[in-house]
Amino acid sequence: MRREHSRAELARKLAPYADSAESLEAVLADLASRKQLSDERYAEARAHSLARKYGASKIRQDLKAHGVADAIVERVSNNGDEERARAILARKYRTAATTREEKARRARFLQSRGFSYDTIRRALVLADND
């Protein structure tokens, strides 16, 4: 494998080649027992790769779409959202926002990336203070 796969994602990919659902489940259980398949490891790797561009909301949505359990999703996606938002703003916009319209444009940008309102508000205030 070139990347980690979630259990649900791997089951979907292997289903056309399996003789039965029981044999597919046996293969997945064997992989999990040998620690070659782990939803937690997949969630951590996927959240790390998405964290450069997206907020917690977007990461949670992506992990749930790939069949990761809610408990794992919540544990993995709530890490340093405010700092990520500041870093994304700093990469995209080199100067401080001067007008209300510019601040609103930046807030909409962060909102489209999956950041919460509170995180956006704090990130914009901190970016203005820098």
C-alpha cells in the first residue's frame, strides 16, 4: 500500500474480488490482528495531511465519509485549529486586513475551509495584532 486505508474503504475496494462477505471479513480481521490495518492510524495520517489546508469540520466530514468511527474522528480532529487558521491566513494573505469587507472576505475563506466561527474570529483578531 502506498497510503493507509480505513477498514470500510479497503472493504469497498476488495468486495468485487471476494468470494463471500465472510471471506472478506476474515481477510480484514486478519489484517487488523497483524496491525496492518488500523482505522486510528488511517485517521491520524489523513487528519495530518488535511490539516495543512482545512479546519476540524472539514477533516471530520472527510473521515466520516471514509467510514471511520465517530470516537476516533473526534479524538483526531480537535488539534490546534486556531493555529492552523492563523497559518493558512498568513500563507494566503501577506498583509493585515484593513477594511471590514476584507475581514469578511477572509472569514468566508476560512469558513469554506471548515473552521468554526469562534476559531475564525480568534484567528482574525490574532492576525490583526501581528
